[in-house]
Amino acid sequence: MAKREALEAKGLRVLRGGKVILRDVDVTAHEGEVLGVLGPSGAGKSTLFRALVGERLPDAGTVRLGERDVTQWPLWKRAREGVGYIPQSPSVLWDLTVRENLVAFHRIVHGTDGKPEERAEAVGLDQRLDVRAGELSGGERRRLEFARATTGDPRVLVCDEPFSGIDPVGAARLGELLRARAAHGTAVLLADHHVEEALSVCTRAILLLDGAVAVSAAPDAFKEHPLVRGRYLGTFHPRVA
Ligand SMILES: Nc1ncnc2c1ncn2[C@@H]1O[C@H](COP(=O)(O)OP(=O)(O)OP(=O)(O)O)[C@@H](O)[C@H]1O
């Protein structure tokens, strides 16, 4: 049976400083899918993600969450309705502990403390609950952000460069968490320049070029696509055979 659409964006257009950054982008993410959104720096990946999660409303186009049109909804309202977001820049509260970070986010989005111990255990931070977020390693911080973003069992999880600044073991561990989340039915969207790690987790990938979707393919076909090789991976890319 075909998987249901969790998130559907149609004709998304974003302008910045008089420039068109996103050109009528259509993106659909299905339940249980890990969709890679890849492309060179400046292609518009973060801009697309910000429009999908409600951090920045688009200048044209629509965003649907399941059956609902959420185009005009702000970030907090989409979060409450099941959109988790790991932004590109670090977003933990540095002076608060792991536990306090989890509680603070749960209160803002859901109005209650939630279960920080369970959330921390799910991402292997149960021994770090009383450590300040500013003292965590890069990989631990990303897992805290993952725990926070998956509070409330989101239908959609948008991850902007989750593998940046973490070592291969940390990336593999985070990749497993993303895959497990998708197996649970969440639609995961993932942008990252760690192409090998990203494609090993993805079930499909799109190439964004100059603010438009240029390719959509399964990971193996994606790696071999002439536009992907020519415009993104280049001829020198020793980690992708
Ligand atoms: N606030 C802004 N004002 C003007 N231009 C902006 C603004 N934010 C982003 N841009 C431009 O929009 C384009 C897309 O940026 P975006 O950050 O979405 O790209 P990206 O694909 O995520 O890049 P990277 O892989 O480097 O993170 C770039 O040309 C960038 O300079």
C-alpha cells in the first residue's frame, strides 16, 4: 500500500533581498520516508527547511501537514501539530542542563514537563541529564537536539545538517536514530554535505540547484545522476565511488 503523505509543499517561492531564493519548489515527504535534500552551498536547502517548519513564511506556495494547510502557521504551532526541527545552528540552551533543556522545550510546545528521563535514555544521554548543555560534545548536543525535536512523536522531522561537527561514530549513531524514527512512521527530511552518511540513511534524495528541484531519485541512482555528479559531487569525490 502506498505510504501517506505527511508533508506536501507546492510552488514554494521565497525572496530575499530582491533575489529569488526558492523557485516554485514542490516537495512531498511520505510517512516512513527519509528524504535527503542535497545540493551545493547556497542552493536553498536551509531556506526550504525554514519555510517547511514555519520559521519563515514563503512568498508564494502552500505547505500541507497531512490534510491541513499550515502555510500561514508559525513555527510553534507547527511544532505542536507534529513538526520537529533540528536547525543548522546549535539551538540548545547552553546554561541549562540536559534535563532542563528537555523540560523547557516540552513546556513551551506542549505545556507540561514531559518525561525528560525517557527522552534522554532514548538517545543515550541518561547519564548526562544533569550536565550543562554547553559541556556536551558535538555529537551529544546533536542527540539532545534530536531528543527535543522528537518530543511528542512528530509526524515530520526536519534536520538541517545533523552530521556537521560530529565524528563518524557519532554520525552513525545519529543516523540510526533517524532511521528508527522513520521506521516508526515519521517523515524525515535531511540536508547535509556529509553525502555518504546522508545517503546511507535516505530512502530517496532530491538535488536542489539554484533554488529549484533538479533531481529526485533513490540513493544509488542519485549518486550516479549526471547532474548530481556534475553540479554537486564533482569529479573529485573519493568517498562516493
Ligand atoms: N537573510 C538573507 N538575506 C538575503 N539572502 C539570503 C538570506 N538568507 C539566505 N540568503 C541567500 O539565500 C541563498 C540560499 O541560502 P541557504 O542558506 O538556504 O542555502 P543552503 O543550500 O542551505 O546552503 P548551505 O549548504 O551552505 O547551508 C544563498 O544565496 C544565501 O546567500
